Amino acid sequence: MKTKSTHWAGISLFIFRLYLWFAFAAALLGLAANGRANPSVVYVDATFNSGSSGGHAWNVDAFAAIQDGVTAVADGGTVHVAAGTYSENVVVAKPLTLLGANAGVDPRVNGRVGPACNDN
């Protein structure tokens, strides 16, 4: 006869295995935690928040932290980082393009803006 604790341990193990299976399936399909495909382009701006994200979808393709943008973007995607100060250590574990505020601006021409700074 099973005891209550053995029964709950079995259920916990089943739930854990189910979670791992879904996480593996989502990774194979390239889905984000919200069930949608990871965007190929995301935008990071230190001033973004849930009420104001520059016309982008907050926590989908608009973030206030560089690491959140790097994590959310699809492999091979592009992370656009606005000028500002970002106090974080960023880990990039996949191929992507990281563009700062002056990407594509000719330094010989007046028109550059302040850079994005990692204050850490």
C-alpha cells in the first residue's frame, strides 16, 4: 500500500517530467515562454515600461533591460539598444546582432547621439 507521501512524490515527479517535456518541445519549436515565436527584432530602451514602450509590445519586442531583449530575441535576430545607462551584466549565448544608438551613423558627420552605456 502506498503512503500519502509516496503518492505525492509520484505526482510531483510526473508534473516535473511534464514540465521538462513542454520546455523541450517549446525550445524545439522556437517558442518563447509566452507560447509565441521569439521575435526576430527587439528594442531596448531604459525608459520603456508597461505603460510606454514606443509603440512596441512590452515584454514581447520592447524591454528596459538589454538582457531581457537578448533573451527574448530569436537566434540570429537583432537587438536595438537606445542610448542610455544600463546597469547589468549581459550574457549572450546565441548568435544575434546587437546594435547601439549610433549604429549606421557615419562618425564623420554630425548627427551622433549619446551612446548606450553599461554601468556595471
